[in-house]
Amino acid sequence: MILDPFQRLGRTSLDFFERLGRGHLFLMHTLAGIPGLLLRPRLVIAQLYSVGVLTLLIILVSGVFVGMVLGLQGYNTLVDFGAEESLGVVVALSLVRELGPVVAALLFAGRAGSALTAEIGLMKATEQLSGMEMMAVDPMKRVVAPRFLAGFLSMPLLAAIFSAVGVYGGYFVGVGLLGVDDGAFWSQMQSKVDLHEDIFNGVIKSVVFGFVAAWIAVFEGYDAVPTSEGVSRATTRTVVHTALAILGLDFVLTALMFGG
Amino acid sequence: MKKASQQTSQPARHALVSVRGMRYARGDRFIFDGVDLDIRRGSVTAIMGPSGTGKTTLLKLIGGQLRPASGTVVVDGENVPELGIKALYELRKRMGMMFQSGALLTDLDVFDNVAFPIREHTGLSESLVRDLVLMKLQAVGLRGASKLMPNELSGGMARRVAMARAIALDPMLVLYDEPFTGQDPISMGVLIKLIRELNDALDLTSIVVSHDVKEAAAISDYVYLLSGGKVVDHGVPERLWESASQWSQQFLNGKPDGPVPFHYPAREYREDLLAGVRS
């Protein structure tokens, strides 16, 4: 009785590490399946459409609104110091360094990651993956690897699009509605936003987030208990684990890149 | 009927599939505990037994999707558990399997489902693929349904498509997992006819896992009865009904009580009622 909490803790820890190990082995198998996709680009293109293109709308809409909010909040703060002409810098740096990669990855997890998990989980529950194995077709190469690669490739592009439309959202509010000088908005942005330190680091973040988000999504689907409840739980886990992983990694990467 | 113990420990020469001393456990529980069986080339063999006896598991062991704890599962001269992934996939190209659910790829239509293994494993031109697929669909009577999606098919049609896909690469062995479950009499009649006719016309070897006794026995050349992790009886279907085994008689005649008891093990009834509160 007294030992019950310790036993539970021990069991939970063992389960966690066992799953972590399984996830890494799964990743190795997935990566091993990627070179073969060079010969079959159609498999990846089809997934780029469903993972990337179909996520575009939510990225565009969210990017515009996030940029508009940044423009509004930034203006209200900067105007007190008479520095409203720096609005372009504030909006651009906020987006390319942080909000672009992070918010795009969170949206990606909610829209594309959950869909990937549910699709693969349902394929498992309806024996489609077993059926492929019995037809001598490796589902890791045929199903998992193209989806992983499409997710990995899509994320940096989606993050870049998010940042770009966000800048235009900020421009619309700042210049269009609040009267910030058009030339100052762009010229200050151009002079203060550094290609390597800001944009390149933001791209690195989105590449890392894309890798992690796609990995979690395909692993959770493949590892799902093959029942409706199991797929539902796996889909939830994808969104929760991806969000936590992205926010945690964002801190680590920010500390490494900008920590001084 | 022969007793399981009468089988020799050597694989039979005429057997396409030969299982010897096979044990398979899930957790602490042994699903199979020393199974011996032979599947003769060119035959239709039924594997029957109550739900939960591991019939589908046996098919997965033959197909190499599961590995036994011990024993051999020899298919066409190759011991399946010892094969590497490449050799196993080569062997599977010579096998077809029809899953209970059909396991059709839901994002592909009927035509593309049947074409799937052909496109994956052969470099045939699309016009040749088309001819082959139409021939397979004609064999199962669904050439006219080639444009339908899996969600537009009835259960019986989905299994016929799965059957066409299973024979797409002209395999030597076809595994049928519960092909008759949940089928109406017409669909069942069609499936029974197809399994037998395809086996004979294409010179296949077929293993039908089922608990539909009459239907499976009607098309089988040989029957194995499984229970408690072992082969409890086997023989030709005509002699099946004459078995002296009480277990076989209960299973074949669907008797509610016998060696497999009606009541799940519990404490004495009177004692349980008088206990008053749930313990």
C-alpha cells in the first residue's frame, strides 16, 4: 500500500523511457525510408499538398491577424516614446525571430499534425498497414516517410509565409490606419533586421520545429492503439506533445541564438 | 479423424506450409503451445476453432507478421521466423491475404486497390496493369465496380475486391481471414464459390480461417480444429462429423455446454446469492 505511489512512479518512468526509445527507433526507420523517395517524388508531392497546401489558409489568416495585433500593440507602446517609426522593426523582429516559427508550428500541429496522426492511426486500426506489409510493401517507406518528409519541408515554408503576411498585417494597421510613415516603416525594418542573426536563426527554428512536429505526428499515429479511442488519444497527444516540445525547444534555441 | 499427436515431427514433402512444435505467447499466456500442421499444395484447408483461439494469429505467424517463441513455420521450404526482412518480403510477394475487414486502402478506388501490388512490385506498363486488374476484377465479378471507392462498397463487395487484390500477383498461397463473417447468404455463397474456384483455376493453395463450420467445411479438402493452443482434431471434412472427440462434437454441432462449459468459472451459485453484498 505504502509503496503504491513509488510503483506507479516507477512504472510511469519506465513507460516513458520505453516509449522514448521506441520513438527514436521509429525515427531511424523513417529516415532510412527517405532516400527511396527520390525515385518516387509523387508520393511526397501528394503529401505536400495535404500537409502543406491545405494548412496554408489557416496560416495566412492567422499571420495577418497576428501582424495586425503586433502593429496595434507596438504602436501604442512606441508612440509614448515618440518612436512609432520603429514599428516596422518591432513587427518584423517579433515575427521572424519568434512568432513566425512558434505560432506557425503550433497551428501546423493543430491542423496538419493531428490529421497525420488520425490518418495513420486509422490506417492501422483498419488493417491497411498490415495489408501493405502482407503485400510486401513497407508502410514505413510507403506511408510514414513521405508524410514525415512533407511535414518537415512544409513547416519552414509555412513559417516564412506566416511572417511575411504578418508584416503586411502590421503595415496595414501601422501605416494604413494609424498613420506611421510608409518610408520609415520599411527603411528601419531594412536597416535593423539582420539576414543572418534574425532571419536565418528564425529559419533554423522553423526547420527544427518542423522536424519535431512531423516526427511526433507520424509516430503517434503509427504507435496508436488501433481502436477509435486509441486514435482519439493519439491525436490529442500529438497536439499536446508538439506544443510542449515546440515551446520548450524555442526557449533552448532562443537561449543559444540570442542569449548573449 | 486423426489426433494431433499422430503427426510426424518432419515437414511433409507435399506440404506448402508446414508448422512444427510452434509456440506463441502473448504476455504470460500461450496462444499456441506446440502446434503441428501441414497445408498440402493445391488444397483448400480450413482452420477452425472458437473465437479467441488464435486463428488470425496463426495466419500472421504464417505470413511472418508475428514470430513464434519456438518451433518452425516453413512456407515453400523457407522457415519464416528465420527470414530477414528482405527475404520475408520476397516470400510475401508469393502470398496473398484477405483480411476480415478487407483492409482496402481507403484513399484509392477499387481499380487502384487491385493495381496497388502490381504497380509496387512490377515495372509493367499502365496498359498492361489495366488489363491485369480488369481480369482480376472480372474473376470476382466486380469489373463494373472498378471506379467505386471503398466506402461505396457493401461488406461482401469489399471482400471480393480484397480477394482480387490478394490474387493480383498470382500468388502460390492465399490466406483468408474469416471470409464469411457478417455476410448475407448471397454474399456468402459468392465467397464460397470464389474461394474454391479461384483455388482450382489458378492452382493456388488456400488457407481459410473461419468459425463458420458448414461453409468452411463445404469448400475444404482438409480441416484443422484448434482449441486451447493446440490442434485438437484434423482430417477430411467428410469424416469430420464422425470424430469421437467430445470437444469436436460440441464445436461442430454448436452445443451450448460440454467440454467448453456454458458457465464462466465462478464460486458456488447458492453461496454467491447468500453473500448479500458484492465482494
